[in-house]
Amino acid sequence: MKKILWILIFLLPAVSCREVLEPKPVDLEIDEVALNAPADVANVQIGLYNAFRGMAAPVVVAGDFTADLVLHRGTFTLFRELVTKQIRPSNGAVSALWGSIYNVAYSANFILDRLPGIAGVPAQQRREVTATARFLRGYAYFIGAHTYGGIPLVTTPNVAANRTIGRSTKEQVLAFVLEDYLAALADLPERPAGPGFAGKNAVRAALARYFLYQREWASAEQYASQVIGSGQYRLDPAFEDVVLRDFPAESIFEMGYTLADDPGTATFGLNNLFVGRREVIPSNQAILALLSAQSGERIRTIGFNPGQQGGTDNGWSVRKYGTGDEDNNNIYIFRLAEMYLIRAEARANLGRVAGANSATEDINVLRARAKAGLVSGVGTPAAMLTLIEQERLYELAYEGHRWYDLVRTGRAQPVLSAFSPNWSSTYEVWPIPLSETQRNPSLRNAQNPGY
Amino acid sequence: MHKLLSLVVTLIVLAGFTGSAYSQSRTVTGKVTQSEDNSPLPGVNVLVRGSATGALADVEGNYTISAEPDAVLVFSFIGFAPYEVRVGNQTTINVQLTALVTELNQVVVTGYNTQQARDVIGSITTVSADRVKDIPVVGIDQALQGQAAGVQVTQSSGTPGGGISVRVRGSTSISASNRPLFVVDGVPVEDGQLALREFGGQNDNALAMLNPKDIESYVILKDANAKAIYGSRGANGVVLVTTKRGKSGRTSISANVERGLTEIIRKPDLLNSRELLELQREAVINAGDDPIRQGLIPGVTDAVDTDWVDAILRRGVYQQYQVSASGGTDRTRFYLSGNFRDEEGVQLNNRFLRFSGTLNLDHNATPRLAFGTNITISRLRNDRVKGDNFLDGVYSGAIKSLPYYAPYDEQGKLIGPDAPGYAGFPNFNPVAQALLPRFQTFATKILGNLYASYNITPSLKFRAQLGTDFNDVIEDQFESSATAIGGYLPSVGGRGYGIYSTGVYAIFINTNTLTFSRTIGDKHNLIGVAGTEIIPRIDRTSSVQGRLFPSDDFTYITSAGIVDAGSSFLLRSGLASVFGDFNYSYSDRYLVRLTARTDGSSRFGENRRFGFFPSASAGWRISSEPFMERFSGFLDDLKLRVSYGFSGNQGIPEFQFLGTFSAATYNGSSGTGPSRLGNALLQWESTREANIGLDASFWNGRLSFTADVYDNYTSKLLFAEPIPLTTGFGSVQGNIGNIANQGVELSVKTVNLDRTVKWTTDFNISRNVNTVVVLATDDPLFRGYDATGVGSTNVVVPSQPLGTFWGLRFLGVDAATGDAIYQDLNGDGVIGPDDAQVIGNAQPDFIGGITNKVSWRGFELSGFFQFSYGNEMLNLSKTGLLNAGEDLNTNQMREALQRWRRPGDITHVPRYVSGDTYNNQQSSRFLEDGSYLRLKNLTLGYNLPADLLTRYKVSSIRVYASGTNLWTLTRYSGPDPEVSTLDGSTTAQGIDFFTLPQVRTVILGLTVGF
């Protein structure tokens, strides 16, 4: 038997069992240690911004592709459905934006849930990170409410509960957004680390837009004025810099990409969609508008290449989103020009069409910069609002505003039914993604009407 | 850990059978030789029957043993018929052993041991390499095609060295691997794709790195009896591959040359410029627009008419050379070979080159101690082209591209993005896409092991093996500024685009076994194996990407203006196991086998790390019963087998049980972001398998058959369960359901004629019924491609099989409007996603193969047919090629000419309306019968008569001609019913999405033996 025992020792493998069965994960952190020390706080905040940035391109797609600014000439059904107004719940853009909203919500909720339990974080950092989480979460829900209507309001990182969560009303979601915004406004720094990060003015800009959409004109004007008056931003003298540069002087809050994390040919890579593949090209309506004298230099937003003209292709391309090496791959969330437009619209609605502190004054700031003819003699608020609708097109084309603007002003039906015979008022909100109504029992019978 | 301990105890018990008692009387000596050439046979076991007394023949074949006069000595050696002799008054007994030849007496590898085929009571199929020797198969997986009942081997495309799907007894898993475990000489080998970069569905294939011409045999383990010993990796079946080894005696040298041509089996039938223009103009008019305004002008638009498919295809040249030598002395045996294979694909610039060499060496140091090595080194260069669902693919681009553009300008220069007449997105220039990019994969494989075995006593052997499967892969890629990525799309290339990536995928394996075999009395036979195995694995990958090259003369990243992405990564994993295998037979009639394995895997959390996989089986050789004696005139062998047991599947990525954060960047800063939800309860997939089989052989092997019935039930399915996005995640890895596979298999071999003309037939047929029994939720899980209108092309739903297609039910074309009529399932008057339903599935009712071989004098003719019946194919290419006008960027197939044009037209092709997606929604319109019968191979060979050869000191010359994929019978309208775009997918198999069809290869070969 001695011999056998001796052999048994040999039978034991040459490597330790534990070493083989419990390899250390490489370049991964498990949940439990991702946020449990003060040093982790900065890291998860970057992670939150990363998630938030994932929302930026889908918002541009929602705001511009669902409206009348582009023609489809590519191959992706998801974009064709948006442009030709045949949107279905199975649409991939519909689920991409939805998913990115809840990615932001999870990251923010994770921080808001864990951060209070971590000792040793400096008080100011604690307040700022909390405020950042609430601001970015608020903006995500703002987009969600205006894209889909009342959506599920996820406020904790509790995965089990969030699997079966039902819809809140649009009013509930927007009330929550306001709560987040106001909390963030208190604690964010006046001057953030840079325009890629959110400070108080980003929140004020968000509040200005929030109240514009809510038709609370005085508040909209007030917050827009605060941003304009802060003196932190100025309009770049050449409009082209807004189109072709990252972080121009008027940038309030902008999603930053570097060469290393440029989206490239990803489905929602805007350069690829607008310039590379030319999956979509400017619509004839958009080209004519931007070519007009009132638009002025803002025609630089798009460009023409005769070599590309032919067949169904008008030869024009959107220039706003460059490649990683062109210092032009960022996506604006808020820039100063929008604040002038918000204030102008608020003032027009308040009856201040011309004169001091009027809509005309604000519009002319932008007209002057665009070297376009100045506005004068607009008599009525209604006429001014029509003008502002066009002005927003010239200024903000391909930054994801158009569809949201037309829907909130009640102009979607006339404008978009002229653009596409397939348009119906159903498309004033996107559908809840098919995957969500399939996977979440509480959403099963909660699809938006018409889908 | 205590499960591991419990098996160590089992092992000790097994080892305990060795308690031996030596008795002594007279000394007998002698020499054991082979009857064939009288050479000595070392290592022969000499046993006194009914006792533990035994001895081993030494290197000269000499033995010495003590035995009483009435004792019977039993001489046994693997591969030779046992020989018994009564001692009587002899003191010198010389014995000649005869090598076994009949199939039933062949020795088969059964995991960690070997057994005579007739004693096997599991469901296994042995495929001798001889059966594929004249077929130009590229890798060891392809060699199994059509050869074994219950084994479905399909080639995903006609790309040389491309993906091959092997399924043993259906699919057991939704998302974990469904590939069988391939074990070459005891070392599990890398399968699946090697290259890091996706090429649009068409993957490369690690198993193509092994040269089938160095293989002696394949053993496919199919039931629990056979494969439970492979535990957590056994659920999908196991293929044991044995390489050729030397035999003592004369050194024989063999040289083989094969040369041939390949071409595509069938081209898609597409429209020419004039036909397409007419169709597109009609589509635009139907949409209420003016074709002239859209630039569709007769005489202008269709001035060029290019057949793009012809432009990118060619006839490829195939060549293959092999030299091998084998031989040895009574103590040392070797097999040495070198091989070169060069196969041009039918797509321009597509080529597969492989150099490989094998050395197998066995040495008997003493009668007790033997050691040896197997080393295979293989080097591969694969010039790849993009395919399938890539817009800038070669074949896929060519089918889709409008015929209005030309590949070359008037000066014969390739038309690039800067030139007028470049189609641009989404068509590009498929000829340039083939010729200009450099997509080279260089792979080196070192597959090797060292072993030593020691006979502690005649009945107890210890064996230790150390091995590795080491794969080193380099991908060297450059797309010039005249290509789609490198030039046309500034978001990636701008001015040239290069990627260089490397990967090392290696396992190391240490297997130690103790084998015990003993005969008690003359009726009880015991064989036991106990062992341990440990398999650490590493994956090291890195890549770097560069853009903006000075010009197309600079193609390496050292010259890139911007190096904008780079990565390196390491992944470790491992498996540690203890196993035992116990065989008992009584009187050669009643056979029992018990096996058990405990596996620990790094892929599961602390509480779920170990899995236990036992099996029990029994066999009854009915033909050896006394009452069967009266049938012995025609019945050689009749055996009933029953087995029951468990095997597992751990084929998922690492660390899925952990909830994790990974690196995230923003605006030049780096941090961490959530990447995955954890599941601490994640565990093995477990398959319970039951099998009943019958083996019968009649009239000295003139007719033999094997039949099996099985019932397999896989539970705790590993699945990335899709969860609502409101959680912040799309899925969580779980164990969420059960799948059943039930089936029958029959293989029949007949010797129809056995005179001057010899004619044999091998036939196998099998039916597998796959059903998803339970899922964690009642909700269907969607898989496959995104599909217009209904979400996805495929669905996983209880009571349906895997590979179920999802979509609207197409009822025909409305003769009045020309629009598609879909079934309004919920009766709400609107066609929407709620009307989507199960429309078919890719699972065949029957699969099989039939091989006929006729030989006459030196001639040999063999034909091999493969068939699949009852499977459906989703011809997803038609969403592009018969798209009812959805877009005007794609050429259309000839079937489009049957479209509805005016009220009253009765047709199955809807009207064409530019930009309209309604008629192009995912529906049963794209589903077709994928059944086929294919003449997979036809070979004619001739062996020159021996008397002619001796004069030239040549021992054999064989010339042969062989053709593959020569003829296909199918109703499928696409070019090839055998392809599958999502190579290796189970939930979305049987989809044809611009997939390159198989190729027809015709070769001439010559083998000379010295």
C-alpha cells in the first residue's frame, strides 16, 4: 500500500487548485469595491459622464431624423423608419435612446445610493458629485418625458424592482426633473472644470429649456438671462467655429470625445451617419432654409459636393460632426445661442416683440453674428414666434432640437405632414421600445396610442 | 472542496483493488513475437489466469513468470488477439500474437483508457481517417461530415478555412457553446474563431489548423456512458482524435500530391442594368415621384452593365503536398510528417495557406517504463476578405451592388472614392474591396504533449501526461485610401486604416491516471481508471489601430499619422478535476461501466464552483448466451446497451457571476462605469442523458447495424437573459430554462459484393427533436438579426425548438393592390408587431449520409451523399435582393420580374414602391424549404499493381481524382442551402444573408509509398 500512497501523491496535479480556479479578474472591478473609498468617487463620476454622453447622439437622431431636416439614403431600417415616418416599436433608435436614459439613471442612482455610506469624502466633493448625479439624471428624464411621454421613473439601483416598474405620468416625471435640477443648482460649482462638465450655468440652461417647454415664460427668460449675464460665455465671431470646433467660446455644456474614444463607425457615430456613410443627408427644405439670406453664414452647417450629386442624392452633407482627429467630434448639450433663442421666444410670448429687452434684440444678436440681415418691424408675437421657429432651424439644425420644437409648439402636424405623407400625430411621441413591452409586465399594455 | 476530497477517496478505493498475493512454483520463460514479421513484442502482459500473478515482456519480448503446471498463461497486448496456453510441463513458452483486424476487435480510445470495440457499451462512432483520405478536407471537423449518425456537420460558407458547425445530437444550449469538445491525443484543442476582428459573419476556424492527413482515427462520443467522463465539457459530445503513430519494422515513407481547381457551386441570378432600371423606374412612379428627377434615365443610368458577381469571382487553385515517414525498432517508434496546403478561395485575393509538421515518438525504456511525445506545429496564413452583412464585403457587396457602375476606368485603373463613377456608399467597388485591403491572419499552433507510463504491477499502470495547445495569432490589416473604410469613410480611415492585433490562446494540461485491469477467475474482468486533471488557460490579446497614412505606399502603423486606439488584455481561467472510470464484465456477456467526474471551474462563483457528473451503463451481449447458439450460423454479435448519466456545459465567458465595473473614459479622463450585473448563483448547464442502443453484426460482417434511441434533458440553461432596460442593463447571465433533445439514430453497413468486385455501403440517418421546454419567464426571447416590423428574425419560446423563425405570416399578394397580405393575428385591423408569430424553424427532420464504395482490382470508386430533410432556411438576402422597392441601392434578383404590376396580377412578389417598407417586413415570404441531397464527394482511385512496382523499389502508387459538392438537389432558391451566416449560432441558425455559397473542388491526387 505504501507504493500506492506514493503514487497518489504523484497523481496530484502540478499546479495549485486555487490558482487555477480563482484567477483574479483583470481590468474589472466588482460592484462591491467600485465605490467604497473616497478615491473611487472621481472614477464613478467619470463613468456617469460616460453614460450620459451615450445619450447625446441618440437625442440628435430623435430631434432631427424624426423631423424634416434629413433625407434617408443609407441602408439602416431604423433610420429609414424615422425619416420616412414609419416608426415602429421595434425600431433600434427607439430602444437605444431609452436604454441610454436608463444607463444614466442607473449610474446616477448607484452613486446617490452608495455615496452617503462612504466615509472620508470631502464635503464639497460629496455635494458636487451628488449634484452632478441629480443634474444628469434630471436631464435624462427630461429627454425621456419629451420623447416617450410618461416613462418609468427609476430612482434606485434596485435591479429587481426596476424590472417590473410601470409608467409614471409625464407630469410626475417632469416634476421629478425639476426637483433634481433645483437640487443640483444649489451645489454645483459656478465654474466647472471645463465646458465638458456641468456647473451652475449648465443647470440654469437646462432650467431655461425646461420652462420654455413648460411654457412658463418668465422663468425661462429669467434662467436664460442668468446664463447670458454670467459673462462666462461669448458668441464666437465666426459661426463656422461653432460648426467645426470643439468647445467654442459659447459652449455651456458639451459632450467631449477624444481621439481615443471617438465613436467611429458605431451605429450612432454622428460623423459616420452624416459624413462617412451619409446615411442621411440634409433635406431639400433644410437646404433651402439654410441657404436663405436670413440664415446667413449658418449655411456652413452643411456643405455641397457636386461629385456626390446624382440620382436621389442632392449632394449636400451635414458638416457639424467631424472625425476624431478634426477637433470636431463633440456634441453640444447647451450653448449660448440657444439661450438667446429661448429668451427671445419667452419674451415674444410675454408680448415683448420689439424694443429694449425684446425678442427682436435677442434674435438680432444671432443674426449679427451670422452676418445675416437684422430683424426689424416684426409686429405681433405670433409673427415673431414663426420667425423664431425658423431662426431655431438656422441656428440649431442637426443638434437635435427640431422635432421637440415642433411638437411643443403644436406645429408638428402642419409642418411634418407637408414633409411626409406618412406623418401622423402618433409620431409626436416615440413608441415604448418593443423589447420593454415584451420584457416588463407592467409595460405590456402601456404602449403609446397608435403604435 | 469536499466533493473533490470525496473523489480522492473514490480513487483510493479503486486503487485498492491492487492488493496482490504472489504465489510461487515453477519458472517459465519465453519470447513473444508478432505473427506478421516475427519481430519481438515488448510490453506484452503475461498473466496467470485467475490470479494476480503477472509479468511484462521486456524490450526483446522476453518474459519470465512463475506458474504451476495446471495454470493457464494469458498473453495480452493492445491491438493483438489475446492468446492462452496451458503451462503443463513446459519451461519455455514462445508465443506469437496476431494483430487484430476486424472492426469489432479494433481498439478504440474511450476517454482516458482504451477498449476493444466489441466491449464498448456506450454510443460511440469511430471514423477511420481512411474514409476521408481522398477528400480535400481542410480541418479535423470537416472530416466528420456525413460520417456518423447523429452528427450534423455543416460548412457555414465556401470560404477556405472558414467556420464549420458541428452538432452532436442536436443543440443543448441557447447561448453557451454548442460545439463538441475536440481532444487530440489527450489535449483539448481550441475551437471557434481565432481572429479578433469580425468579418461580417464569416469567421475563421481554429480546427482548420490541424492537418487531417496526420489523423489516424476519430471517435465521436455521444451518450452519457461515453462522455460523462468529460464532465462539464461533455454535454455537446466529445470527439477524440488520434494522430498517426509509428509501428516497429521497416521505415515506410509516403508522399502525396494533390492539385485541383475550385469554383462556386451556383451563382445568384441577378438583374442586368436595363431590367433593374425598368424596375426602379416603376418603383419610383408607384411612390408618386418622377424617375427622371431621381436620376433614373434610360440610356444614361444603364449605360454601364457590370456583372459584379462575375467580377469578384475566380476559379481558385488548390494544391496540397504531404510527406510522411514512419517506422521504428522494437523499442522506439516514430511518425514524422510535413504538409503544405495552399487553397485559393473563389473570391479574388482570398487564400488559405498552411504548413504543418508532426512528430510522434514512443519509446519503451524498460518493460515497465514507456514514454513519448506528440508534437504538431502548424503555421497558417489566411488572406481573408470581408463577407456577409458587411456593406463593404466582397461577395456580399458584389451581389448588392448596382450594375450601373464599373470596377475599372478606361485606363484599366480601379475606380476609387476620388474618381467619377465611383458608386460610393453603400455600394463602393467590390473588386477594389477584394484586391486592395490586406487582411492577413498569421496563426501558429503548437499542439504537443509528453507522457510517461509505468507498469507498477502487471495489472496496475500509472500514466502522467503534460500537454499544451498553444495558439498564437497575428492579424495584419490595412485598408488603403481607395477602399470604403480606408478612404471613403472619414470617420474611420480618412487616408488609410490599419489594425494590427495579436492573440495568444493557450491551455496547459496535466493529466495523471492510474489504470487497473485484472481478470478474476476466468469470467470476471475489471478495468478501472482513476485520475486527476488540471487545465489552466490564458487568453492574451492586444491591438493597435492607426489612420492617416502619408500615402498608400505606407501600410504599417509605424507610418500612421494618428494612432488612435490600442488595447491589451489578459484573461485567465481554469478547470480542475478528479475522475474515475470503472468497467466490469462477466463472462464477456454482461458489461457494466460506471464513471464519475468532479469538475471545478473558474467560471462560477464560490458556492457553485464544483459540479459532479456521474454515469452508469450496462450492456448485454445476447449473442453469447447459450440459447442464442442456434443463430450462430449467421449472427456474429448482438449487443444491447443502456446508459444513463449527466454531463455539463460551462461554455460561457469568464467572470459572468460577478457584477462588475469596467474602465470608462470621458473627455480625456478615465474612470469606471457599470458594465455587468452579477449573478452569484450562476452555475453549470446540466444535461441528463438516457440512451438505449443495439449493435448487431451478421454473416461475418456482411451486414451490421447500430441503432440508438436517446432522451436528453438539459436544465439550468446558461443564458444572458434579456431584462428591461429600465434596470440600466440589457441582460443578466442566468440559468433560465430547460431544453429537451430526443432522437433516434441508425447506421447500417453492408458488404453487398465481396468477390473480385467489392461493393460496400455505409448509411446513416438520424432524427433529433429539439424542444425548448421551459424558460424562466413566459416571454419569448428574441434573437438573430434585427428585423423590420417585428423586432427580430428569431425567437426562443417554450414548446418550440431552437432556431425558430419569427415574423409576420405572409398570405400572398393582394391581386387588387399588389401589397403583401399578412395575417392579422390579433384581428385589430392593423398589421403590427403584435401580429408576429412563429413562422418556421431551421431544425431538420432527418439528416444523414450514404457512402458507396466499389473496388475492382486496383480501382476504387466511392461516392458520398449527404442529406438534410425538413429544415427551413431564412433567405434574408431577399430583404435586400427582393426588397419590394424599400431602397434603390441594391440590385434585385430575377424573381423580381414576377412582381405585381397591375390589378389582377396573381403573383407572390409584391409591387415595388420606392422607400416603402411595408411589403418588406420580416415575414414567411422569406422562408424556404432548406432540404437538400448533395453529392458531397465522388472519388475514383487506382492502385498500381504491386508486381509492376517492385521493379522500381516502390511499394505503392495510388492515383485518384476527387470532386466535392458536385451535385445538389434542393428546392431552395438561394445559391446554397447548406450555408449559415451566423456561424456557430444555435438560436439563429439557417440564415442566408449574402453568404458565400460552398465551392466545388475537383482535384487529382497521387500517393507514392516507399
